[in-house]
Amino acid sequence: MKGICILGATGSIGVSTLDVVARHSSLYKVIALTANTNIDVLYEQCLEHHPEVVVVVDQHKALAFEEKLKNTPIADIKVLSGAKALEHVATLDNVDSVMAAIVGAAGLLPSLAAAKAGKTVLLANKEALVMSGAIFMQAVADSGAQLLPIDSEHNAIFQCMPAGYKTGMQEKQARRILLTASGGPFREMPVEQLINVTPAQAVAHPNWDMGRKISVDSATMMNKGLEMIEACILFDMTPDQIQVVIHPQSVIHSMVDYVDGTVLAQMGNPDMRIPIAYSMAWPERFDSGVEPLNIFDVGRMDFHEPSLERFPCLRLAYEAIATGGTMPTILNAANEIAVEAFLNEQVRFTDIPLIIERCMKKFEAKTADTLEIILDADQQARLMSTQIIGELIN
Ligand code: NAD
Ligand code: MG
């Protein structure tokens, strides 16, 4: 029996993780669940999974949650609040696996704490890795933690690696990664119409059902930019070894091209329970609840090269990793602020890359060798992006 802590339990990945856990209750016991503010979903999850402890980051919501638990069969659940408590529950002794599924930079410290504590880290929170790549991988190596990628593409790549492969290792016989992307909802929209795209249109992804932030990232293809950086870190490759491929059917989740010309692909229905179940059962496999792939329904598979004119965010991600140091952190922070402003209807869809690019131009990258430097760059870039947005809308 393994103990699991789910950081970001109430989100899209968190909900899918609990769905898989429920199918394997003889193998996994939920120790801790965390939420930012959504105590209604958390309450239902607590009724079903009865964790020992929960974190509700927002203090007022945490108090309301404690009230809600009173005189119920789950009144014994310990309720913590504040961001520091996330690190505490991610490192508890009876926690073996940590699902890192908080969205954005907020997930960095608890995900890193789990890595430092030598846990099996199931990493969905790509932003954490983009920000702290070298430090994160060093923490994993030092503590002997196991790092398993949840992002479907990276999970696919990991599955296509030779037996015994560990994330962070360089696989000399793999010469390239083909990183697939659906291209999002605006893959074919005339470029001049992108300016009018609404948040509702942007979050309506054709193949995947995900949180709002990553859905917008998929529409701008910043998601693929972040994933390209994530792949460089996880598989110790250079950006020129990673070819982004638009594959609108989202059946192949990525491929590895070997020196002998063999290309291995991992396929399946687009449902995050597959990579989640794979990582939870690893090195074995178990049922994920996902329907078998009907290859006849798929019928055909298409592949195209992405246009950097249509998707400037992808270009910015290549520029950020080429600059290195704190620049990927700056890219990520500016993107988080710009996406939020777009979702709040303060800026247009096409302003997102504009804000990020202006922000990146304002900073010199520093060597990202301490957490303090990274967190400072994150903070500065957030302030700068907010200022840029202010100038844009006035
Ligand atoms: P989501 O918005 O649905 O859920 C986010 C979770 O994080 C929620 O539980 C929320 O309570 C918590 N959270 C948000 N802000 C927080 C804060 N400041 N402090 C603490 N907790 C906070 O997001 P999601 O789609 O589940 O994505 C989660 C992560 O997984 C992201 O990094 C995303 O890029 C990655 N990912 C998601 C998918 C997917 O299919 N949804 C696929 C691949 C990777
Ligand atoms: Mg992905």
C-alpha cells in the first residue's frame, strides 16, 4: 500500500488522479489533498477518499472548510492553510508518491520539497520545471527521488525510452524527440482574426479537457514552448533535438527517433488518466478506466510543421531557452500574468505574446543557480508584465 499526496487535487489533473486512485484502492491510500479555494469539490473528495490531512491555501476558505467538516463522519481530517503547509504535506513520512498538479509557479516550492524529500514525484506542474530545471534535477539526483512525467508528451517519450531509463539521463542512442501538439482551437483560423478570439473560444480545446490556464497556453502554443523546455530538462537534450509536430488528431502523444532510424511512438485516446495510471503503476501497468483506442475511428493521422508567425509564443520559448539562466522563468511569469489578463478580458488574445516579448526585453538573464535568484526573477517579471499591461490598456 502506497501513500499518495495530491497537490492541486481539485483541478483537472487532480480529479483524474482521484479517479485512477478509486480504481486501485488496495494499492493507494490518499494521505493528503490540497486546494487553493475550491472547498466544495474538496469536500466531496474528502467524503470519498478520507485523507488524513488537507491544505486549503486560502485562510478564510480553510476556516469555512473546518466548519463544514464539523459533525460529519470526516470531522477527524486535519485542515491546514497557507502555502508553507503544501511543502509540509508533500514531505510527510507516510507519503510515498506526490502528484504535483498545482498550476503555475505556485507549484514550484511544494514540488521541489517532494523531490528533495526523495518522494516519487509525478510531475504535471511543468512550470516548476521550466523555472528551476537544473536545481530540480539536482534535487532529484541528490535525494534519490523518482521523477515520472505526467504531461502526456513527456510520459509518451519516457515510455519510448529503453528499459531502465531514468529521467535526467542522456540517452545517447536517441537522436531526436518529435514532440506532438494538437495545434489547439485556432490552428486554421486566419491569422488576422486571432485578435478577436474570446476567452470562451480559447479554453474550448478540440481534444483535451483541461484547466483554463493550460487551455489558453494550448491555444497560443506557449504550452508546447514550455513543453519543449520541459523535454530538454527531463531528457537532457538540446532544443535543436526537439521537433515540434502538429498532429491534430492527438492520438500519438510524442515520438523518439533513434540513431538506427527507428521511430517509437506512444499512442492512446487523449485522456490524462493514461499517463497518470502509467506513472502510478510504474514499472508495471494497471487499468486507467480509459476506453481502448479504436484505430478505425481514428482513420488517419496528419502531421504538420508549426508556423512561428501564427504561434509567436513558441518562438519566444525557443528564444528564452537559448538565452538560458532566468529567462525561462521570466517567460513563464510573463505568460501567467498575460493569460490571466486575457481570461479577465483586460487584453486581447494577440496581446499575450506581445506582453511576454516586451517583458523579456526588459531583463538580462541571470545564472539560475539558486532558488532565491529564480523566485526574484519570477517576482520582477510579474511586476513588469503588470506594468506593461497597464500601459497597453490605458
Ligand atoms: P487546474 O486549473 O484545473 O487546477 C489547478 C489546481 O491547482 C487546483 O487544484 C487549484 O486549487 C490549485 N491551485 C491553483 N492556484 C494555486 C495556488 N496559488 N496555490 C496552491 N494551489 C493552487 O489545472 P490543471 O489543468 O489540472 O493543470 C495542473 C498542472 O498540470 C499545470 O501545471 C498544467 O500545465 C499541468 N498539465 C495539465 C494537463 C491537463 O490535462 N489538465 C495536462 C498536462 C499538464
Ligand atoms: Mg502536454
